[in-house]
Amino acid sequence: MTQDRLRVVLDTNVLLSALLFPGGSPDQIFTLVRRQSIDLYFSPFILDEFRRVLRSKFLHSEREASTRAAYLLHFGQIVEPQERLTVITAKEDDNRILECALAAKAEYLVTGDKAHLLPLKRFRGIEIVSPAEFLRFFNP
């Protein structure tokens, strides 16, 4: 991880899309991560949610889900959020995503959550954007 690259948190839905549905905007963002054009950060919550959704929604075995999570870890860094937020009351889990972005000192939080996260647009200096918006902003 280096100081001159953008610090980015990808919401769980973006990570899932990046790894399960090649070719879309999330996959293109993850290509930037793999090329080390941007720095990616996760929290234990995001990785746990990633594994849980792979198992419950995409019917991966525990082993498959853990293997995919380990693959993600190869390209990013875990941060431990220190601050507990209650910004979003409608969906408590979305606060965990914001906590990760704060702990990572991220410049961007990339999400597909149109109901709760995207409407914020910005939180404590962190730009909250869709995958397509992020790609429009990013110039490698």
C-alpha cells in the first residue's frame, strides 16, 4: 500500500459482483486493484459478510467461500474500525461499511446500495459512489 494511490473500500455487493460477474464495472475496479493502481481496504465485517452471502445466496460451500475471501485478502488490507457509527438507522449493517471506510482513511467508498449508502454522497470527506461513477472519476 502506498501513499500516492487512492484508498478505496468496496462494499460487499461490489466485491461479490467483481468476482462472480466478469466484465462489469465492479470487475473493472477490481482489475485496477490487481494492477495496484488503487489500494483496497476491508474490515473483518466485510469479509464475514462476503463469505456469508456467498454461502447463502450463491450456495458456495464454506471452503469455497473462505477460498474466495482469502483471494481478496491477497489484494487488500484489513483495517479494524475503532469508531461505532449509527448514521444509517434503516440498515445497521451499512454502518459497518462506513466504519471500515473511516478506519481505512478511504477517499472512496464504492457501493451499489441505492437505498442507504449512495444517497449520502459524502461522509466525513469520503466520496460515496457507484462502481460506474468511480470508473468515470478514476484516471490511471
